[in-house]
Amino acid sequence: MTGSPHPVEFSLVDEAWIPVLDATGRRRDVSLLGLFAQAGDVRMIACELPTQTFAILRLALAILHCTTGGPPGEAAWRALWRDRTLPIAEIADYLDEFRDRFDLLHPRHPFYQVADLRAAKNNTYGLERLIADVPNGLPFLTTRAGSGMESITPAEAARWLVHCQAYDPSGIKTGAVGDDRVKGGRGYPIGVGTLGSLGGVHLEGATLLETLLLNLVPVAPGWQVADERDLPVWEREPQTAAEEADSTRGPYGLLSLYTWQSRRIRLFGDPGGITGAMISNGDRLDWQDRHLLEPMSVWGRSGPRETKQKRTPIYLPRPHDHGRALWRGLQSLLPAPPPSGTEAPQRLSPMVVQWLARLTVTGVVGADFKARTRATSVTYGTQQAVVDEVFSDALTMSVLLLVDDSALRATAVDAAGDAEAAVKVLRRLADHLARAAGSRDTDSGEADRAAERGYALLDRAFRDWLARLGPQSDPAAERAAWQRLVRRAIARLGDILVAAAGPKAWIGRTGTDHAGREVHYSSSQAEAWFYVGLAKALPMAAESAQQRQEEPA
């Protein structure tokens, strides 16, 4: 596709548009080719939103999969990892071959767009629906007031374009001429963008080069299956306003998924600035049982679909729980142990994590290697028509935690459970103190507030403790140390709650517990129950009352 007679207007291959952080922590923009050429000197892709970063990483991975031929098997992957190199010459040749398809403003097939997309009526389009950090219809909430919404650079528009295909909310869209699903000039909801349903997970290495390789799952038995129909969108015929036919739409593999066109989009503007975007419905995607194709999500069994379809198992992607830190759901990230019977597992960890676990078992990745697992997902509001919240969290951990029979893995999972158990005891203390002070409301909110403080207190401590675990760690000693740390932290917080309870709680009152039994609640009794509960929750802490009294305030 070289030798085009028209001038390139904004080439994503050559123009700087992807924000990165270099080794010194300096932020700068690079082109697609520069992203690969400088990957060894760059720490990470660093966009405005973590969802933008995740979407652009998948675009880069699609290119890398194409230029490495898969890579075709584990041996080919090992060679890339051993040398810590990317096939830069092949990448440059590949991008040059499809250069026209990476032109953001190409007159016939602009990147990730439909050139002649239009509505039945001539409309004026702004940028509000393209830019995810602008609440549509609520301009007073945005920092882009005034001229900031009149025009953006092609570089920024390219980032939001990739993001829109991945995370655009559902809801009614502009009806495109040529789309037979349109009724009355409207495109009715087909669901959120491709990645909006995922509990996205990727692995971060010390450099972007390591990150790319760690997430490059090869074409090999048990991993990715080769399918000649699996092509990225730029290797296929340019799309039209219509949805692609079921018979050819796919997805046939991760190249289809990484470049899936959830929307039909047309940007308006020129190299001097993009002033608007028309966004219409694109290709629908049912995620059911795509866990063998999609390597970058957490999966779980769907009870409702299994009941309706009368078969098991049926898996769907599982977005992350935005209400709790990633470490509290640590077990869902780790490869599930083999099922004991014939029952299929309830959850599946991301294939990229399973791949790293295999590399650890086979010795390709050393036992002392630490990977950073990054989780990214979105929650949508009313009828999935608006973005409510973007979630991103990461954990640094030893690769030994990914191995099924690793004692260190069991220690880490149990340690997260220790924290949960201790905070549960703290919740009961807050509830008992509220009752002692005269509250008759069994859901006064005090317990929730105490739990929030407890988790906040343990958050950094758990992350640091987890990151320190390694091949030389003694699992039993590490867990005992963690339980002592948790006990000290939660006991200190409990003492603060007791001291703040006031004279009414000290006198107390008689009430009924959750089982309907008559109980006298007071701050001193609540404190006694609290320490008994902590001793049961954290038996390895084994601290005496004298030790507790000697703790610093």
C-alpha cells in the first residue's frame, strides 16, 4: 500500500501522538514506530486515562503479533525474551506497507474511521461524545471549558479515537446512512465499546519492551490458535457504515479483538485541528466464551446464562470491583488451581497471567522476577449510556505467586484473608460502640466508616509486604509477620474508636444482639470482645496484653 498519490495528512506511523514516560520520569510523545524503536528506554505508555493506555497498548500488541508471526510457538517467544529485543526492521517494514491505513485524515480510509460516514440530515458535531472526560450535557463539570472544546490536535484526537472504539458508552447514537439498523435517524443501543465489558489485566515490566513481551501470548498449543481469517482492521477492506455480516465479522483471534470496531466514526478537521466527531454504531460483540481468544481479562461463570441455555460452563468477562483495592481480590488474578473433580472452575485468570505462570514453571523467567499486574476497567451509569468511573490499580508481586503449588502463593492469598478478617472484627467493634452509645440503628454507618479506615491503613502495608516476597522468603514466617503488622494497625485503630466513644458508651446500655439475645453493650465490653476477636482472626500474631500496652500510640 505504498506509493499513494495523495499527501499523508497525519501519519500515526511518523507523527508523535502516544504519551510515554522515559527512564528519567519525563513525559513525551512518540510515534507508533518510535514506540517500538524506543521501547527499551521507555518505562510505560502514559496517557490521560488508564483506559486510554490499555487501549493503545493493545493496538501496539496487534502490530507486534503481526510482525513476529504470532510469535509462532514458545521457542520464538523465548528468543525475544532472552535477547530483550524487538524486530524493529520488520516492524518498520510492516508499518510502511500499511502506511496509508495509519493516516488519521486519509480521504478514503482514515485510521479507525469511515471516510464518508454521514447522517440523513446535515448535523454539526462537536467533540463532547469523543472525549471521555467530558460528561455529555454537563459542561460545568469539565476542565475543558471554552476554547478547549472547540478544537483538539490530531495527536489528541487519535488517542481519543482509539479509546472511543474500546470504551464508548452505550446509548442512542447518530444514525448513519447505509446502516439498516437505523430507525428514524437514530442508532439504538448495541452495548458499550469492546473493552467496556472486560476486567482488563496486563503485565508491566521494568520497561515498555518488557511489558510488550510479557503480554505477547504466542500462537502455540494451549495458548493462541492460528486462524488465517484473524486480521487487524487495517489489513482488511475499509469498513462502511453498515455492520459487517455475521459470516465474516468474527472475532477469529486476538488481532480481531485488539482492533475491533465497536463504532463507526468520522473525525472532522485538518492537520491544524480536529473540531468534531460523528459517532455511530459499529460491530456488535458477544463476549460469551471468548476466554480462549481474549487473553487480557478476568473471566467468571455466568449462572443466569447457564440456566437459560441449559449447559455448563459458560464464561463471561468480569469487570473489576471498583469498591475495593485489587489486593483484596488477589485470588481472582492468580491462575486457579486444577479442579478437584469434573466441575469446571468458577473463575479464570487472564491468559497473560497464566502464560507468565508457565514461563515461571519452565524456568524461562527466573524465580526472582517481579511483575506488576495492572487492572483496568470502567463502570457505566444509567443504561450504560455514560461513564461513571474509571478503575485502575496495580500490584507488584513475585512470579512464584502465580504457580499453583507454591507455598508463597497460599501465604499471599491467606494474608489478604487475614486483613479481611481483622477488618471484620473492627467493623463489629464500631457497631458495638454505636449500640453502647444508644444507637438503635443496626446500620448506622459507623461500621462501614471504620472498615474504610481499616482498609486504608492496611493498603500500602499489604502492597509493600507482597512486593517483598521472593524465593528466599519463609512462607510461615512471612505470614506471622504480616499478622503481627495487621494486629498492631487494627488494634491501634480500635483503641482510637474506643477512646472517642464518649461517656454514654462507657456507661452503656442493654439491648439485643443479632441473634435476639439480651446483651449489655458498653465501650469496655466492646473492647474486650474486640481483642478476643482479633486473637481468633490473627492467631499467629500471638501478642500478650503487656506487649499491646507497650505499643507506641
